[in-house]
Amino acid sequence: MPELPEVESLKNSLAPILVGRTIVRVVVVEPRLRRRMARDFAARVAGRRIERIERRAKYLLIALAGGDILMIHLGMSGSLTYRDRNSHSGAIDRDPAHDHVVFELDDGSRVVFNDPRRFGLMKIVPQAKLETVAELKGLGPEPMGSGFNTDYLRAKARGRRVAIKNLLMDQRIVAGIGNIYASEILFRAGVRPTRRAGRLARAEIERIVRFTPEVLREAIGVGGTTFNDYMDGRGREGAFRPQVYDRAGEPCPRCGVTLRQVIVGQRSSFFCPACQK
């Protein structure tokens, strides 16, 4: 599932070409996504100018003239790609049978939402109600913002028996971090993913907080991570290469010891038994 760096990269790739354009027509081919799209979705979006594109956690937020927000989640396999007048979408093509929503723009180009597994989400939310909508209500601070700091994470970890990796992936604690980047952050910080959050020393929490934005910004800088499905708005794969995620059995890039895999919270986690304590 795309995490913060992938959605941020999607935003960065689409904003320069979409902001200022008007959506003249919306074609909803398949409304049955994670939740069925509203019947009036197309009518509420058509004729609206795109004013800005933002991100909150793993959600893409497209601000439309008139005060509404088009909120999009890619789900497990979704993509939102720009197609010029010749239908060119970049380096990767998708099966058009899974083109579920098409946004036609005023210059003849299109933006296409393709989602083979239909786990994505697309809805219109009034700007004034954005922070109270179910998907965003209760989210923790952004991990690259000032609200995510050592004192904050230490307070959230205090007395908790949950594994530190699960704490980092809890969207109520910090927004946008998923399985891939939690593994990478903990590797950089030298902390095993199975450690109980409440037993971490302040110095360990400081390292986690320090490496969190470092890892995320590094991934954003190269367009995120692509294992199977992810592509940015121009159809390009992400170039971030995890150091430990999905590399069980390979040598640790730091010390050479064989990397291991363990299940934490029903998710595969990867770590170095020598570098991470």
C-alpha cells in the first residue's frame, strides 16, 4: 500500500500540471471502490477549477474552486495518472479495463484513476469539514512536522506494551508511516521492531524521531518505493531501495550479518540482529 512518500511524490508530480486547470467532465465507469462513490460525484466535480493539491497522511487532497476537497486514497493497487491529448501516461501502462474514474480537463488532457483491486477511495468533502471526516479524524501529527518530536513520541510510548514498530504504524500516533518505512526507520535508529515501546530509552526514541523525516525525505526525493503497483502521476516508478525491508536472508548493508524476518502485528518485519538491539 502506498505510504506517505508515495502520496507526497504523487502530489509533487501532479501539482505542476493540474493546478489551474478546470475539470470539464468526469466519467465514473465503476463506482464500487472500497466504498461506493456518491451518485452525484461526477456532477459535483465537473466544472470546478483545481486550486491546489495537498496531502494528509496517505490521502491526496485536491482543493476545488468553491470550497470542496476531492479526497483520494490509492488503496492497495490504485494509480492516478495524467494522460496528455495523445493518451500518453509515461513509462508504465495500465490495463484500461481497470480505469474506473476519468477526469477530463479543459486542455484536452485527462487524469485517470486505475485500480485493479478496487480498494481505493474517492469522495468529495467540504473544506470546512475536512478535519472531522471519518478518514482524517483522530490522525496523529505528520512525521515531518514539528508536532512529531522526542517528547511527543516518548509520552505516547510510555507504559505501552505494544511493539515499537506497531506504534509507528498506528495512524493515531503518527500519520502516514506504513510497513516499509517503519522497518527502514528502525534499522537506521538501531532499534528492533519487536521491542516494547514503553521500554525504550530516551536516546532510542531520539534516534527514531531523528531518522523518521530523514528516511521519508530520502524516499520522496526519488519518487517513493515501487514493488508491484505504485507509480506517480506521470507513470514513473519510485526509485527508493529499502535497506532491510523484504531483504530477509541477505547480508546487512551495514555489518554483513544476515537480515531476518519476523511477524509483528500480523505484518512481516525485517531487521538486522546485530545492528538493531
